[in-house]
Amino acid sequence: MMASVGRVARSLAGFLAACMVAAGVLAAEPDMPDREAERERFRAAWSDAARGNQAAVLQAIIDLRDYPLTPFLEFELLRQRIDQVPEVVAEQFLARHRDWSFAGALEASWLRSLARRGEYEALARHGRASTIAEVRCHLARADLAAGRTEGLAATVESLWLVGQSQHRACDPVFSWWRRQGHLTPDLAWQRFHLALRAGESNMARYLRRYLDSDRRYWADRWLAMQAQRYPTLREARRWPDHEQARLIVETGLVGLARSDWQRADGAWRLLRGHFDWPEDQLGRITREIALYQAVALDEGALAAIDALDPAHIDQQVLEWRTRAALAGGHWEAVLESIQAMPLVEQARPRWRYWRGRALAELNRPEALVAYASLAAEANYYGFLAATRLGQDLTVCSEELSANGAVQRRLMRDAEFERALELWHVGLNHHARRTWISLARRLSQEELRQAALLAASHQWYDRAIHALGNAGAMQAYPWRFPMIEKGQVIAASQRWDVDPALIYGLMRAESAMQPDALSPAGARGLLQLMPTTAEAVARRNGLAFNGQASLMAPEINIPLGVAHLAELQSRYDNRWIHVAAAYNAGISALARWLDSRPLADPDIWLETLPFFETRDYVPRVLAFATLYEWQLQRPPRVLAENLLPGLVPEGQGFSCTP
């Protein structure tokens, strides 16, 4: 048998035939398979594939012919030998697995391979609908070589007119297109602007050569504005009054306002009378400066906003007018700002709370009604309102019951079975992509039952997402699971960090996804950056075996809690500062503590300039409160951090729907 497998591995034709035969029998229904044994066999084969041991993978395909994930092994073999795969094999395999999570990546790899190999006829048969620029450029080259030039110029123009460099495969058709005289200064100017918007200054400089002399003059000023805003704005006093001059100045002022509204305002005072500004452009500039004056919580922000043309006072401006008024203690202005918002915005918990807060500060009796309508809701603002009223916090949990018929139907669904198996073998990226595809076609009840099944398989993040999509927001035991409880309690006790806060932060950071990976590189349940984890491990004598180890809860949780303990000590147990530093970094928090006015904690938090942190900290504290409910203890976390001194005697949880 092993010699036969070896011969198959050496023969591409035999290898592909083996793949096709294996794929052809996957529809067979297994009778009570030993799934754990099959999973171990699959994991071993997947590791063999990563090492390039194709003979071992082929043997596994034969051994696992009835296992639902066997096509993933076939996919991996095809991917590794993509340049040798015959057209019919790739075509048939993709047709059979069109909706599988690997199909898009395999098809893209195959089309690129056809392009590299110059198999343009096959590429044309299968790649005309592709959106991959490299593939489209190769198809254009094939059309050009075959003399099929009708409509080709328009195709090439669409490939060329983007804000970034294209694949080098596009160069020959771009050269032909230019030789044919299709590259005009107007098109070059359009791409110049696209490049600037994409932040591709080098591309913009390259495009300068294709501009006429008048546009080169303005291109140089655009590039100067990109490099040094304030000096260029001062230089703009010597520019002629021209549409491009006004556009460049507007862009520079808007960009400068976001980092330094005062310098932007000073430059605007110099330039406002120098150009003949259209009303709309003038309105946009004054809006941005007034908006960022409010973000800075400047005392003059209310007057600056009120001086704007009403057409430029939108929801964002009204929100920051509210926050500037909060920071200054201008409670009538808080009410005015909220009442000027659209009704759908006024109905949001955030603005209902601040309306109630303003009414209370003004000693208006309506405050009690405003707070009472909110206090029945189990969210950050509802918890604050209940505490201000001296009431118990409302948490009414929805109990979920297993529906055997629906669960059996789900377990017989090939896509659902595949998602669960992918989770069990550790192919989590493919598992989640498969789940997302599946969830789109499930009913509300099916989503609830799918969540119960996911939770029973310890796939907690999918249970959380499924219940959210099903509208089961009050299914608290499943939406706020107490995973890795032994690890959390042990770390909590060792470093004296409240377990409810650990859980609240973990839930906010990763939705209980052990392998969570952020775009910035933060990893695991508590989303630690590898450099932070390494430093914390060194200071506390904890295990850390490189960034991959942060996906293991037994590594991630102790490191994360030790890091929280350090922040907790640094900020004197003030968790609004701990959570803010955890989210935005110590440097950002230091700036906010230095630059934001000292105020009540709820006001300080509401007026933070980063929307992500402004929403993140309340989410952590609200989640921690729900974990206090899970831990069957009185609520203290949110009130002690946001409303010190207002914690009602004997406050607990109740359900008053």
C-alpha cells in the first residue's frame, strides 16, 4: 500500500485522479463514525500538508473518504500544486465546492496561475468575471495579442484610474494605452487626486509628469499641502483666486482642524478674505473648525457652532455641541442640543440619559420620568439611571430551551456539520466563514438553536453572535458565558482584580474568541499585544512562548490579568482610566487627563475625543455589571466607578419588565 501511495505522489496524473475519486465518494452518509479518531487523523494530515508531505495527505484522503472535511485536504494539495493542475480538475473541484470557505482563495490562486503560465484561453473561459486586477490585466494582454481591441481602451482605463499602483502584469497594456494617446492630462489629474485621497504621495509625484503646466503648478501645491499643512496655508495668501487654490486650502484647513483647531482657525482668518469662497465651501470649512473646537471642549465652541449655517449643523455637530455643553456645565444648552437632534437619535439610551441628567441638574421634575423610562433597560445608561434613582438594576434574563426537532435538522445540515467540524479540528478561520454563510439562511428560531449547539461545543463567540442576530439580547447566560472560570478566578485572586471586570473586559475585547486577532496584532481572549505580553511576563515571572502562545487561554489570561493589575495600581483602581488605557494606550490617556477638564466621571467619559474609547469603556463596565449578576453578587462596579458616593444601600438586581 505505501509503495502505491509513493507512486501516486510522484505522478501528477495519479495524484489528481486520487483527489477526484476521493471527492466523488464524499456524499456517502457515515454510520456512527468515530469522529474524534477522524479528527485526529485529519489534524495529522493537515500538519503533513503544511510540511509538504503529499504522500501522507493522499493516504489520509483515502482513509477519510467519508469525513466531511476531506475536501480541505484535497484543496490543500491542489493549492500546493496549482501550477500543474489541469483545467478540468480545477474546474470540476471548484464547481463541486463553490460555496465552501476555501473556494474563493483557490479560484484566485488558480486564475493567477493560469495568467502566469500564459494559458490565456483557459483564463478567458474562467476569469472574465474576476475582479482581481492582475487577472484582468492578463486578459487585456491576451485580447491585445489576439487583436481584440474593440472596447479595450475603456477596460484599460478602468484598470489605470485607481489611487494605487497596479500589478506589474498591467504594465504592457498601460504602455499600449498610452501609445494610443488615451492618457490625457484630465485623466492624469483624476488619478492624481485618487492617489492623494489614498495617501499615495509617491504615486501622485509620479503622475505629475503627465500633467500640463497649469495642473503641475497646482499639483506642486497639493503635494506641499500634504507634506506641511500650516506653512503651506500661510503661503496660500500669495496664490491666485482659483478653484484649485480654494480646494487645496479647504483640504489643508480641514486636515489641520482635526489636529489643531486653533492654528486652523488662525489660518482661516488670514485666508477667508483672500478668496471668493462659494457658500457651500465656506460652510464646510467653518463647520470643521467649529466641530474640532467642540472636540477640544473650548469654551467658545457653543458660539462657534451656533454661528454656523443651519445646513451644516448635522448630528455629529449636535453631539459635540452637547458634549461641549456638558464639559462647561451649560445644562440648558445640553437640553437644546438634544432636542435639536432627530427623534430617532433622541430615543437612543445615550441621549435619554443625558436629557435626564440635564433635567435633574436644572431641578426639573421631568428628570424622574426621564430616568425611570431608562432604568428598566439592562445597558450602561439604564444602569446609571437606576442608580441615580436609588433602585435595583433591572436584569430580566430570557431562558432558552432546546428544540430537538430544529437541532436535529441543523445537525443533518451539511454546512452546519462542516462548521462544527472545522471548529473542532482548529481551522477556526474556515469555521467562522462557513458559519457566517450558513447563518444568512437560518430563521430566528434556527439561530437560537444553533447558538445552543455552538455553546454546547464550547464555541462561545458564535453563540454570542447568533443570539445577537436572532434578537435574543436578554439571553444573558449564553451571551455572557463564564468561560475558563478556573483560570479567571485564580488570576483574579493572585493579582487582586475583580473577576467581573476581567470578564467584562474579555467579553468586550474578544467576544470570548480565544484565537481573536486584531488588525493591530492584539491576540487572544484579552487581546494582548505581543510586546506588552513579553514585558508583563518578564516583570511577573509568567510563561510567554511567543505571539502564537497568546491564543492559549492558560497563557493569555494570567498575562492579561497581571497587566490589568499593573494598570489598576497605576490609576488608583479607577477603572474608567484602566479600561481607557487598555483600549487607547497609556500615552493617549495621559493626554486626556492633562487636557480634558476635571468633571464628574460620567461627563469625563462622555467627552473623550476617541469615539472607540468613548463607547468601549461603558461597554466594559456594563458587561462587568452583567457578570456581577452572573456571579450572584450585588452590583458595585459601575456605580463605584461612575457615580462614587451614590451607590444605594442594599442595591441589587431585580426583574421588573
